[in-house]
Amino acid sequence: MMASIGELMARPLDLLPGRRTYEIFAARWPHVDDPFAEALNRATKHVASTTLTRLGWESSLLIEGDVPAAVAALKAQDGPELQVHGSAGTLLPHDPIDAFRVLTFPPVLGTGTRLFGDGTVPAGLELVGSETFSTGVVLATYRSGAEIRAGSFAPERPSEAELARRTALAAEEDRT
């Protein structure tokens, strides 16, 4: 798993963190000796924040003003891959994300930060790659911009058992 993530981090990259992710990363990565730290410290960090006024982590630039326009300008430049680590929910309505790399870890804790929070604009994603690791972690890569296809597991013609279930449910609702 670390080798695959290391390949992703070895490419030239810039980061686009929001305030929370920036603060978490700035408190850790400049202070550890680790190959990931080298890549993150070397990257230019374009920080989207309306509350931060000073950035202490080297190679950090504050995005001021219209964040979606600034991100579009960054994407239009001929530069390294622009990565968002953490949640990108506030950027999704502006469609700046070309691909999502989602790591799913096997423990189910029931709490934590959601990848896509309440109010996230619906978006179609197409699976373009996946890797599984001996740790049970799955790395799935999705391309954005895919068609959203609604579907159902319900058969076109319900079975007799399903019709009976619906009748019983309707009778129960009538009693309440």
C-alpha cells in the first residue's frame, strides 16, 4: 500500500487544502522525516481560507477573493498535478476535480469526517482503477463528469410475495 501511495506522491504535485486540512498538515509534515513529508513540504500549497491571514508552512500561498476562479486559473496553468487531500465538498459545485482517489479502510467506526457532507451537489463518478492491499485497504480511482444513472434493484414485475407485502403494508398504514 505504501509503495502505491508513494508512487502517487513521487509525482510533481501542488496541494489545494482548505483551512482545516492546511492546519492539520502544517502541524505534522514539516516536523517529520518521511518520504511523504518530503513531497508535501516541497509542494506549493494553495490554501483556500477566508479566516487565515498568515501561512507558516514553506511554499504556502493564500488564495484570496474568488476561490473557484483562482482554482480554475491554477488548473489552466501548465504545472504539476493539483491535489486535494481531505474533503473537497465546497469545491464540488464548481466542478474542478478531474479524479478522486479514495482510500477505504476496513474498520467501521461509525463516526468521523464525511468525504461528502450534507448539501453536496450530486456528481457522476466513473471507476477507472482500483487496487486492493494486504491490509484490506482499497484504493479506488474515479473520474468525475460521468453521467448520473439512477437505478433500482426492484424487478419490473413484482412477485406475488412482493404484491402481498405491499398489500399488508398498506393495510397496516390504514390502521395507524
